[in-house]
Amino acid sequence: FAHDMLQQSAYDLMSPEEKGAYHFNIGLRLMSSVSTEASYDALIFTVIDQINNAKRYGVTEASMNISCAKMNLQAGKRSMELSDFVSAWQYVVYGISFLPEAKWESSTYELTLSLHEAGALACFVNVDSTNLQINLGEIFENAVRLEDKIKAYYILAQNLASLNRLKEAMTTVLFVLNELGEDFPEEVSPEDVQTAMMSTQRLLDGYSKEDIVGVPRLKDEKKQWAVKLMDFLTPCVFMMSPRLL
């Protein structure tokens, strides 16, 4: 249509700075028009796409950079919920670009960690091994607590298992479990497994299925991860040493 061509021609005549300010103002106006959380969730992609198109020309204040990084993280997570991991990775890249140079300092530590975790997961699903290693490396090098590295170790183990490097995957998981205080013997026989199963059965004696189902959920984050990691080990052990199961 003629009016579309006129609009595109006018847009093409704008300088990069003018285009950036134009997109940025559109993003801000859309953001200010959102009145509820539901409507914000529906518009998150439109809002952040406009701001990302502005690049460095529209966002100049440090506080606004952090807000843009957070919105990109939200858009990335929402994209993964929709199984669009390619778009999720692009949002993560934009989100990281809005972070300050000293991004691992305390004020932006959690945001930086979350962005790199989301990036690692997106790259794993996208089979992007180069950027997967970059994101995991950032976390392993800069995260200060074991709890902050567990998700990265889990993604690493998943990636190793997908490459049929099961022994390395198991070694990674066992290392983390050991750091969590869950000790596993280096050598296990079928008799050891049978003894452990009988011991577990004795612990459960006297409890009905309803009793077990009604037990409160674990609140200890480390224990939650320990259970998740041990669950991950089961198929690995089955494929490498089925006689133990």
C-alpha cells in the first residue's frame, strides 16, 4: 500500500540515532500503558523488541539499562516456556549487553547469574556448544557459592549425557553430590544395592502410601537439588551398569 511505502521511506531517511530514539519511545509508551500483570505479560515481547531495536541510542541511564536487562531475562524465560529457545537466546544476548562492565558485582550479581543460566539452557537445547561453554564458563569462574553453580553443573551433565559421554556426566553429578554432603562409594556391587534397598524398605515400614504422599515437600534447596541429581543418575547407571538396578 502507498502509505506503507511512504512510512518505510520516511523511516529509511532517519539516522541510526533517530531510529533508536523512535523505537525507545515506542517501547516506553507501551510500557506505561500496561496496567495489569496479565497485560504486561502479553506485551512483554513487543515492549522489549522495541527497546532492543533502540540499542545504545535510546538507553543512556544506568538504572534503565538494568530494567532492560531484567525485561530481556523475563522475555527469554517466557520464550523458553513457549519452547522457542532460539528467541530465548537472542533475548539473553540483549539482556547481557545491557549489563555494566563489572556485571558480577553485588548489585547485579543475581541478574547476571540468571541471564547466564538462561543462556546456558537455551544454548544446550539449541545444540550451540560454543556459546554453551561460554555461559557455563562465566558461571563457574564468577559464581561465589556452590548453590549458584549447581544449575550450571546440571546443564553440563545433561549436555554430556546427550553426547553419550555418560561417564563424564556421572562424574560431574557425583562431584556435586559430594559437595552437597551426599557421599557415594566409588565401587558398588549388586549386593550393596540390595542392602541399601532393604534398609530403605525398613525405614518405610509402617507408613502407608497416603502417609508418604502427604509428607511436606522438601524446603531445603540443597536437598532438592540432591534428589534431582540422583534422579538424573538413574538412567546413566542403567545404561552403563544395568546389573546394579
